[in-house]
Amino acid sequence: MPRTPLSRERVLRTAMALADADGIERLSMRKLAGELGVEAMSLYHHVAGKDEILSGIVDLVLGEIELPASGADWKETIRRSAISAHAVFSRHPWACRLVLTTGPSPARLRFMDSLLASLREGGFPPGLTYHGYHALDSHIMGFTLWQGNFPASEDLAALAADFLRDFPTEDYPDLAEHIEQHVGGSGHQGESDFEFVLDLILDGLE
Amino acid sequence: MPRTPLSRERVLRTAMALADADGIERLSMRKLAGELGVEAMSLYHHVAGKDEILSGIVDLVLGEIELPASGADWKETIRRSAISAHAVFSRHPWACRLVLTTGPSPARLRFMDSLLASLREGGFPPGLTYHGYHALDSHIMGFTLWQGNFPASEDLAALAADFLRDFPTEDYPDLAEHIEQHVGGSGHQGESDFEFVLDLILDGLE
DNA sequence: AGGTATGCCATACGCTGTAAGGTGTCAAGC
DNA sequence: GCTTGACACCTTACAGCGTATGGCATACCT
């Protein structure tokens, strides 16, 4: 029974699945190899090393992002793309952190160019395009990153309880209020928060 | 010649200095111990483990941030604090990444509360305070994080040269323009970019 | 002087990424 | 049919990591 041979493609796909399932920090060469029914060193015939695997799966993730379409209304098209990016990073929370540490990948450059092009087409002069791009990119990455490390709602409840015990409400009234907004959140901390700030930036740029 | 004994304080201070000098990823228990003229296991009599060291030094860094003062003009006081936070994180680029992975520390909670209080004092209703806080916090962390992983200017020049060679300018005209803005940057990508988006958010909230 | 607490060290375990070299299988050429 | 060589995978080993366990010397209190 000959097993299907390895390939860069298969290695990266499996690595991505493993990162999604167990978290990126639990992804090791040995475990990835085991998942593929193979020993660790065999992977090195298809990828240069772990770094290449990491940048490889980041690129796969970035490729899932819907690029701002050319031609249409700049605000709406950028909005759609930003929300798509946020959704993609929410599906793969580890990717957001990796984008920062791995170098700029082809998919990243393509995204950057599309976003910049949309701004220019929207009539922004170079200077404002420059700043607008940074505002948007930093919001997409920063906010999502922040959200990805936010405790899951069950943990949050426990954490909030701890806090309210250790730090009496009367000393930190505003923080207590904020925490309650998170816990009892009408619309949990989800899409809407991201979009609120996104619109703030888009309207501000306009 | 009795050496000065270890202490939690001394361990954390040295860890911080080492992180500043070599980068957080090069900070190991063995190296930290060596720096203190001691073996690795001796550290465990003063801190519970590496995680506690990490959250400890993050807390030290967060403590350096100037809190929004109570009473004054909300916009100006938040602006000052945000810029202070940005400056602090620029001094300790590793800290920004760690804030996300270590749990909320006392200094973090204090900062959150002050920021929230300033917004409330500025007349914001609970809902807008909630969103405004996230917009500001996410910008401070996200933007600074992004900036911290940005290639140093000498590397940037090399990277930009690589890019302009591999990806012909005519295929990615907007990206090429953006890169040139970074390289030849009138005011490099420094304080001004951070403040531009900060003001965008502050004005938007207002 | 004896007991005990304190502060540090030595050893060891299981984990990591990966360099170097070995082994088995299979296709092409004579 | 046999040899040759390429290819895919494996074995072993090394240096490093965080840390559990237990030992030892000093210093203080009774």
C-alpha cells in the first residue's frame, strides 16, 4: 500500500489544518510529520525549514482575503475587503500574529497594492493615500490581533469574576462597567466593533 | 566576596534589560541566570517560571505609560497618554507583542480604567465609550505592533530594492509609490503617522 | 552546639529545530 | 537480467529550551 507521496502543497495544507486545530504554538516539525505518516526530517525535502512553512501558511491565509475590486465605489469596496480580511483572520487567529514576524509575502504585497490602488482611484492624493493605507492596515491587523487574543466568552466570565473580586468595583468603576458590557454584551464583541472603528476611519478619511 | 543576593526585582530588571538588548525571543532562563552570575534553577526561588517573568516585565513596561490625567480636556489628555504609550512601546518593541499573550496585568487594568474614565468624563455615553475605548486601544497597540516589526531603515532599503527588481514597477505602480514614500520619507514613518490616525479617531469620536 | 531555614547548584527529563549520513525502492540503460 | 543511480524517506545525533527533583553550603535562632 503505497502512501501518497509528500509535496510542498500537502505539507503546507496539513500544517495549516494543524495550526487551526491546535494553535500555531503547538505546531512542531515532529507532529506535522506524524500527521503525514512520516518522520520529521522527511519534511526538509519539500520545504527549507520551519520558517518556510510558517511563511507558506501565512501566504495561504492571505490568499483567502477578498481584494478590493477596481472601479467600484472606493469606500464600499475597501469596506468589503477589510471585512473579508477580518473574517479570514478570525478563521485563522494565529495568522495575524505570523504576518508580523514573517516577511512580506506575495499575497501580502498584492493586498497592499490593491488597497492602495482603491484609495488612489477614490481620488486621494499620494500623501493622504499613504496615511489612509496605514490607518486601514493597522486597524485590520491590530484590531483582529487584539480580538484573537481575547479570552473566549466562557473564560471571560471567569476572568471577569476574578477581577470583580480582586479589584473592588468602587475603585475601578469605569473598568467594571466596560467588563460588564463585554460579558453581558448585547452583540458580544464581534463584527460590529470592528466595523464601528472601520467606518470611523473611512468617514474620517473622506 | 558575597554577591548581592537575587530578588524578584533584580530578576525582572535584568530580564527587561536583556530583552531590550537582544530581543525577547533570545531571552532564556539560562542566559538570564548567566547574566546574574547564577544557575538557571536559582531563578525559580524568586519567580514561578518563565511566564511570570514575561508578565512581570510587561507590567514594568506598562507602568512607564503616562496615564490620562483626570479633569483636564479629555481629548488632549487622551492624546498625551496615547503618545506616551506609543513612545514606551517603541522603547521596548517586544512588550507590545507580549501584552497580547500575557493576561491582563495590574498596570494594564489601571491604564484601561484611566482611559475609560477620561472618555466618560469627556461626556461620552456608555455605548460610545465602549467603542471609543476599543478604537483607541486597538490603534495604540496595533499600530505600534505593526511599526515594531517594520524593517529598520537600512533593511528597508534593501528590501525595497529587492521588491522593485522582482515585481516590475508597472505591475504594482501604487505599491511602488508607497514604498518610495517610505524609503525617501519626508518624515520617515515615525511619530507623525501614529498621530495622524490617532487624531482621525479622536476627531471621529468627537 | 544543634537544628532549621535560606539561597544556590547539579542532574535529569522531555521537548524543540535541524545537520549529516544511511537505507530501501524503483526506473532507465546496457 | 543485471547494474546503476536517483529519489524518498529514515536514523542518529547535537545543541538548545523550560523545569521537576533533590542536594549542599551558609547563616541564623534557640
